[in-house]
Amino acid sequence: MKRMDYSYQPRRDILCIDVKSFFASVESVKRHIHPLESYIVVMSNPDLEGGLVLASSPRVKKEYGIRTGSRRFEIPKSSKIQIVEPRMALYIKVNMMINEIFREFVADEDIHIYSIDESFIDVTHSHVLYGSTEEIAKQIQETIFQRLKLVTAIGIGDNPLLAKLALDNEAKKNKSQIAVWHYEDVQEKLWKIHPITEMWGIGGNTGKNLYKLGIDSVYSLSQYNVNSLKKIHGVIGEQLFYHAHGIDQTILSEKYVPKSKGFGKSQILKRDYLEQYEVEIVIREMADEISARLRKYKAETGVIHLSIGYSRDILDKGFSQQMKVFPTSSNMKIIETCLQIFRSNYTNQPVRQISIRCGKIDYKKELQLNLFEPPEKTIHNEELEMVVDKIRDKYGFTSLVHASSLTKGGTAISRSGMVGGHKG
């Protein structure tokens, strides 16, 4: 049996904190109902049979089996379930209030926001003021409930990985909603996770690839030859091996700063777009928004990538292609490039998804003239776009839109009040 020597591994006191059924819990509290007693489902597009469940309260999960990803038609019509539309701006506000509570116990650099409802905090340096790790966890739980009436589950570990595994595999099932996993618990707790897809970080596709190697549990992964895993799956294979031994050398205060910021936008359309001109309207709107963001950060793109997803009712899945451009943040150039890619690859199929991404980002230090365009035109266009940006900053993005956005295919105006693709 392969075992690791953990004496060389960093030991921190990490909490992984999850707000149970966050969206549904916030809606429950707003209605003066205890989150664990409510029958609330937060759903995007509830007026459609295919409306998507974003969150459901614990009782709904337990009694009806309705979870995130369920559809409107799966909810029994005679049930006690109350369906509500998402209020993303409210959830973000509550998330910020929770983060302020964390800051009462740790410094900013010891907080890592993993998602809107889940965070990691390092309390290694907080013991003098607040007691043991378990005592700090209980104080955070109580403070969040007293102030916001939200219920939290907390995993405690020697590193972020063990804290997350403790949360997912034990804390959420405990009455106290707290669980502790140390390196010494790997053999008894981590290796008992089965099937392997129940482990954080291993999804369906990765699980299938591991099954082909005869790996069907975390224990069998931990006993596999690490060099073979690395040869087959690269760095990810090596990482999976060490994760199976509970090893994660991440230090929360050592933040990774990416060399360049990605700029992009994707959209799932509410219906299949059958007409080419309608698709091009949405492409123009999206490219327009991305261009504005580039200019806001004084950035330019050297590569534009367009992905089109066709309707799920046809066999052809769509296409994805990129094109190099002279570094730009110009609406006109980015729209023109996106339309060129689209028209070169479009096969008159119904479109359901559009994604635009910009790569090779560089940050402007001075105006860069294009040898293939008169300098007067370059300067004029940039000044015009700056005026448009100022108006939109003051009065909102939809204060100035292309006339095509007013047609049936346009989505910019209807989406302007959305946060993360959902109602704000």
C-alpha cells in the first residue's frame, strides 16, 4: 500500500464555507421563512416548460428530488413548491455581506471566493483572537445565521482540498454541519470515496478515462503509478494522483495574477434563430459590448474567436474558429471580423448559442496607428467611440444602441437588466 510522508507538506487551518441552497435560502429569508423549512425553487424562465432550476431549498430536494439543473416540467403541478425568478443583484449583495463577516475573522489575503455561495478562508493566524479552528467555524456559522438567517456548512482541513472534501463528503450530512479532515484521515475517509466521480475535481469524462485504466475509486487512483498517469493525462494526471493522497500545496494568501485578462461573452438564445440576419444582429451586439470593455481597460485584442452552437435538434453541432487581427479595440473592426468568420462557416442551420472571445490581449500605452488606414480616420474613430463610451457610462449601455437591436432578433435591450444572464 502506497502512503505519503506528510511531514513535508504545509499544514494550514482552512475552512471551506458553503451557504446551503444559497439562492433559495435568500429568497426564503426575504419571505420570513427559515431556509430549512421552505419549499422554494429559484428558476430561470419559469414561464417556459424548459425553465431551468438554479436552486432549490433543502426540503424541495429531499421530498421532490428537484435540484439545480431540473426543468420546469419536472415539478409536480400539485406540489407545495413556490417558484420564484432569480434576483442576481440581491444575491451578489448578500454575498458581499457574507464576505464582510469573513473579514472580521481573517485578513483579505486569507479569503478566496470560490463561487457566489462558497468560499475558502485561512484562519491559521486567527487563533489568538478567536480560539481553535472548530470554535472559529462555529462562530462564523452563528454570526451568519444571526445577521442574515442563512444556514452554512463548513469543511475544515489542513489544505483547501481536504477542507473542500470534508465539506462535500461529511459536513453537509452532519447535524452540526461541520466536519474536519486532516492528512491522518486520508486512508479512512478520502480513500473510501466511491465511485471516483464523487470526488471533487473528477467529472464524468475524467471518470470514464480513469475507468479505462482500471481506476474506479479514490483508493485505486492513489495506488496507481504516478509516472504512468502523467504520461497518459499530463500534468492533470499527476495532480489527480496527489489529490488522491490529500495533497494540495495551495496557499490562499499567495494569489495568482494572470499575465493577461480574457475578454469574452457568450449567450444561449431563448429560441432557435433561423434567419442569418437575426444571428448577425446578436453578434453585432455582443461584439459591441466586448469592444467597450476592451476600451474601458485600455486593452486591445490580437485574436478574435467566434463559436456558434446549432440547435440540439440537429446533428451538426456548429463551428468554432479564430482569426488574427491588427491589435484593436474598435467596434467596427471586431464586428467586421466576427461577421467574416460567421459568414465563412455558417451552413444555414438554426443557431442557439453564440460565444465571442478575444485573445492576445495587450494594454495600450499610446495610440497605435494602422498602416492600412489613414491616421485621421483612426483618430476620428477612436474619439467617436470614446464619446459613445462616456454616454453609456453615464446613462447605461442601452442609451445608445444600433437600430437593429430594436428588431425581433435583438437581445441587448432585454438583457441589459440582467446579471450573469439572469434577472438582476
